[in-house]
Amino acid sequence: MNSVLNVSAYRFVDIADPHALRAALLERARSLDLKGTILLASEGINLFLAGAPEAVRGIVAFLQLEAKESWSQAQPFRKLLVKVKREIIRMDTPSVQPARGRAPALDAKTARRWIGQGHDDAGRPVVLLDTRNAFEVDYGTFDGAIDWRLSKFSEFPAALAARRAQLEGKAVISFCTGGIRCEKAAIHMRDSGLDNVWQLEGGILKYFEETGGAHFRGKCFVFDGREALDTSLQA
């Protein structure tokens, strides 16, 4: 029986004192017997946690996050880590500040429809841009998705500068595991002058949850002991 609730969630929000929040979250998560990783920075919070459903949902509600949920039979994390970082997802591009304004988000059902018809509602051809690392893409991705073979996300700005012509005149859907990387990527693309860019709301995991994984081939790599999830969110 799958009784362990696994969640991934993030939020770009100004945090005045990440170190103080770290101490409070570490104490709370330990008291709830949660395991996983919580990353904090002045730009926001990013977490992957697992434990008893009421405990996991309680801390997610406390942090006012919208989480992607999946289930497992056993605890997929060995320990609890709460870290303060310079960025909750490293891009090394200070001008990209999602807390100041997001790029447009595309919900899963609209994305499925656009992918199926091959164009957006204005008739522009749709391209899917995988913003994950190459080894993650190798587990699975959307049919025909662009893969720039990134070894780390901080390579994305240089990759865009070199390959921007692939995206010009297209409706670009930027996607990643849970939404955090494709959100920064979409903002950076719009800042670079690409007008028709969307981030896939909630990433691949939310897409699986809401569409059953249409047009996706393979599995989605996840950063815990389960390694990868299929389109039904099972390891």
C-alpha cells in the first residue's frame, strides 16, 4: 500500500532572513518526522519532502505552497536537509527575478491541446523546450521536444544565445520537472526578446497528474530514491 506522501513545491517570494526561516523549518520538519530537502534563498523556497500525509500537507499549507503530490510504499529520502543557498535554482542571471513578475503560464490541459494540434490558438507552430539536464531528458521527454543537452541549468542562458533562432516565430512551451527551472527559463527568453513563450504550469509532474501524460514518452526523473516516475506517477 502506498502510504507515504511525496511532494515537490516551490515559490518565488522575497525572504528577508532565510537563515532564520531555516531554523524554524528544520525544527518543524523534524517534529513531523519528514525527510527530504528544503532549499531557501532570498528569492524563495524549493522543497522535496515525504512523510505521513497529514504532516506533509500541514507544512505545505503553513508555507502557502501549491505542491505536486505522488505516493510511495516507503520513505524515498534517507534524511532531512534544510539549506540556505544563493538561488533556489541556480541560473547565475541576476536580472531574472520571478518574484517581481512571472512569465505567462500554460495549464496542462491547454498544453496537451496545443501539442496535439501542433499550433497555439493564434496559429503559431508549437515547440517544446526541455530545460532539464541531459541525463534527466534521457529518462523521458515530450515527443519532438528540443533538448540542448545541458549538464546544469546555469548553462541555459548561453545555450539560448547560441540557438535562439530555433525558437523565433514559434509558440514556445518551456518545461521541466516541477516548474521551477522552466519558470526562470521562460522569463529569460522573454527578456531576450522572444514574445510567445509560456512555462508549463507545475511542470511535467502536474502535467502527468492532469492529463495522464499524453504526448510524453518514457519516465520523469525525480530527485529521490524512486529515481523516476511513469505517467501515472508511479515508480
